[in-house]
Amino acid sequence: MTRQPSDGLIFFGATGDLAFKKIFPALHAMAKRGRLTWPVVGVARSGWTRDQFVEHARKSIAAHGQPDETAFAALASKLRYVDGDYNAAPAFEKLAKEQADIQRPAHYLAIPPAMFAVVTKHLADAGCLRNARIIVEKPFGRDLQSARALNATLHQYLGEPQIFRIDHYLGKEAVQNLLFFRFANALLEPLWNRHYVENVQITLAESFGVQGRGKFYEEAGVIRDVIQNHLLQVLSLLAMEAPTSADAESIRDEQAKVLRNVRPLNPDDLVLGQFRGYRDEAGVARDSIVPTYAALRLHIDSWRWEGVPFYVRAGKKLKASATEVQVELKQAPPVVFDDTPPEIGNYVRFRLGPDVAIGIGAVIKKPGEGLSGQPVELSVVRQDAASDMSAYERLLGDAMHGDATLFARQDSVEAAWAIVDPLIARTDVTPIEYAPGSWGPEEAERLVEEIGGWNLSAGVPPST
Ligand code: BG6
């Protein structure tokens, strides 16, 4: 049944934050495109009626744009609601009745990961997993051991092709473009290796803080929240070998290989920070040592990347919001034109958000007398990126169709945990305090001294 579309979506956590922020808007967008053709059953333990649930869906959509009345009516006509406790069988008996007309359900667990195992078991006991797919949200486990245990639990009831692990970064248009731009052109391949690449920098900077999610963040911290998943997935797309085709397994095989070849981290390759004021956030311990910033230096032990440092940094309350990849190329030998400042060089830059751009940094002759250089960027900037299909709409659609390309496979998830495990296991490293609105702790500069500092374009609008 793997590639037959699912014919009903059941989502747990239907009255929760993720549903409000992402799932209803995605379902509404699908309805608008005429793609919502199946029932949607919300499951929650809020004691609500179906009418309250539909009203909640409307509020969510209104909070994220203008509801389209025809699309909303189409969505509302598909909505069903089951109320009950996830820890007990009766809710699942009710669900089994509610989904009786659904032959191939897709169960979306938008609930805390601690609940995945118990919900899956109850689904199996109630006979709701026949021909089913299961969609799970990150974080998938808390470390390598718990991720393995969770995989083992899910595999008791489901085969790997039935499991869809969401990493919404993989659903982003700009992240897919990384893969596309690399392998749809012959341009980069000759340069994309240790002979020409000096270093790679990946930045996920956010100017906002934990936005009321202090309790969640205390459990996660920056490494579990965005590095183990979003940024390592980006790294794998950047560094992978060419897949033999665009099918899910070919691509995911190559991604997994990269992650397996990342060398375990050494403490000197890490700087952790915490923004001043984090400890005053609701839900945060007054003496919390949870990092809100991390900068890492990684090495990939492969023929292609031997000796090329990959720097990854992410943080909250930084100077700007920007997600960006910069691949710096080696300098041209200063033989013909030796008057070019060493900080000016060639690079390839992928701006992944909030705006979307691909830029190639080059040096041209400065007009006037003499032969000195000035930097320019040849770039493609997407002005209409805001109208892109949302990552959640794309991922939900793909999961319903059984296309796993944009979902994290078990081996990649485990390999990514193996990279960060030595960091999260440490309780002896106190993060360095940094000022909100800065670029994080100054110590993070130490990591990049050898390459002349972090690239400066993160946070600066791409040149046009
Ligand atoms: C989420 C994290 O997975 O990704 C958030 O939990 C983070 O803390 C977010 O802000 C970043 O995603 P995006 O799409 O806004 O860059």
C-alpha cells in the first residue's frame, strides 16, 4: 500500500500550538487549491465539541491570513473531532468508530514526543494502524538512545516506509533549491570539494526569543531545537554526493552517508551561549544552563571534504533573523592581480530565509586607474517567496501521498543524534551570557579566527 494515497488525516494535538500555528493554515491552503479531498479528524483532550473545534480552526486561519470563505467551508465540512485522554483506550475506541470509513489513515502526532509510544500502542490496539502512515514531529527523541528506543517502539507496529518524521526545513522551497541548484547545474560540482572550498558556514539567526515556549525550550535548548535536525539536514544536502535519481531513498541514502561521516565533536569545537534575560522567561529555571546559542566546528571525514571546516551557528535574540549558508572558495593565487584585499573572495551563498536568494561572490576590477579589485555578488533573489507553498502544506501533502523524500529517515536521525550526543550529555559547560541584539558570545569569534570571522551577510539584505 505504500504509494497509495492516504484517505483521511487524523491529527493528535488538534487544539495545541502547532495545530493553531501551522496545521490549520496548511489545511486551509490545501482546501483553497482544491487538494483537501479527505476527512480530517482532530483528536485532543480539551473537552471540546466539534463546533468549538471548527471555531478554533477559523481563529487559527484568521490569525495567519485572510480566510477564504469557500475554502474554509470546504475545510469545515471535512473536520471531525474526537475528545479523550491519550493514555486510555476509550478515546481510541471512539476514534476507531470515527475513522471507520477511512481505509488508509495518516495519523499525525502533533503531541509531545513522550506521548508517541503510548499513542501508537493504543492506535494499534484499537485496530487504527491497518494500512496506516504515521507522521511525527520533531524532536524525534532527546538523544541517540531515546531516538533508537522510539524507533524500535514505532517499528513494533509500523514499517519504516510508513513512518514520516517531519523536519519542516526539508519542506522549505529554499532548502529544496539547495539540492536542485547543486545537481541541476554542472557549475558547482567541479568546485564542490576540498580542492576549492575553504570553509562552509551555516547560520540560523533569530532576533526573537523563546516566544512563550520557555518550558519547551528548557527541555530542548538550541542543539536539540534546531541543530540536530534543521541545520544538520541542511548540512547533509550541501555536502552529499549526487544521488542516483530524485527518488526518496537515493536522496536519503546520500544524506545519511554524510551524517555518518561527521566526526564526533571535540569540546574545543563548541561555544555555547545564553541570552541575557532568558532566565526571566516564563517556564525557565532561574539558574538554567540551557543554551540559546551554539556555534560548532564540524569536520566530515570523506574524500570530498577532508580538511574543510563546516561552521554551524544558531541562536535566539541575535541581531537579525536570517538563515543562510555560505560556501567560501579558496582565494585565487595573488600572482596576476596582487592588489586585492585577502578578505575579498569567491563564495556561493544560499539565503534560506526570511528572503530567498542564491548569490555568487566574485571580484571585479575597481573602475579607474590601476588594477585593484572590488567585490560584487551575482545573485538571484526571489521577491515572491512569501507566496510559496508553506513547508507544512507541502509536507502534509507529501505524507498523504506516501512520498518520503522530504522526511528524515531513521538512520539520518540517529546519525544526527550521534553527532550532537557528546555535547548534550555534558552538564559541565555553562553557556556564556550574551547581550540580546548582539551576534552571540564573543568567544564564538575564536572558533572562526582561522577563517577571518563569520560571514557578514547574515542579517544583511542580499544585494540585488
Ligand atoms: C522550530 C524551532 O523547529 O524551528 C523554533 O522549534 C525555531 O525554535 C524554528 O524558531 C525556526 O524555523 P523557521 O522556519 O522559522 O526558520
